[in-house]
Amino acid sequence: QVQLVESGGGLVQAGGSLRLSCAAPGRPFSSYKMGWFRQAPGKEREFVATISKSGVGRYYADSVKGRFTISRDNAKNTVYLQMDSLKPEDTAVYYCAADPSDKIRATRWQEYNYWGQGTQVTVSS
């Protein structure tokens, strides 16, 4: 079992920035590819970004490309999501996910075995 702990959510005005963090204490963090997903009320969980085990491969949803940046620090067992130029439509609960498989471009939530509890991001207009 992999425990993922997210932090960094909150309320921000449109155009502002937030940085989400997801820690996986006590695990060989570099053995997992990591992803961020989000779910708005009444909508399905959607892919935001994913990063490979080494951190070299990074992929983004079209809706966030150029505004969000995913990164990881394997020494700190932490993955980050830097969110800039936030829009009201970015409002959602953001989830961190992990999986040990080697598939790099994993954009479906079914491709991840472990999930955090979620952190709320609210962008006001």
C-alpha cells in the first residue's frame, strides 16, 4: 500500500498561482510514475499531468498545457504541480496518483493504483 499525502490547495483569484505537493513517505518513490487528476462537481475525474519515474517524461492535458508544470524530487519523495494563470474552470478537487508500471503516457485514472485524499482548488473570477 502506498500512502500519498497532498497539500497546497486553496482559494485564489483568476490569474493567480498555486503549487500542489504530494508526498509519499517511506517508499522507493522513484519506482512509481506519478500523475495529477482533478474532479469538478458533477463531472468525471480528468487527467491533468503525468511524470515518468525519472522525471524526464512529462505530459499534460491540452487544457493546462503552458500553464501547469509537473515536477518531482525523488530525494524528497515528492511530486509537485505548479499551477499558473489559473482560471475559474480549473476549480476542482485535485488528486495525486502513483503506479509502478513503466507506461509513460498514462492519462487514464484506471492506470493508477494508488491515490491521495485530494485537495480542493478554488479559482474565483
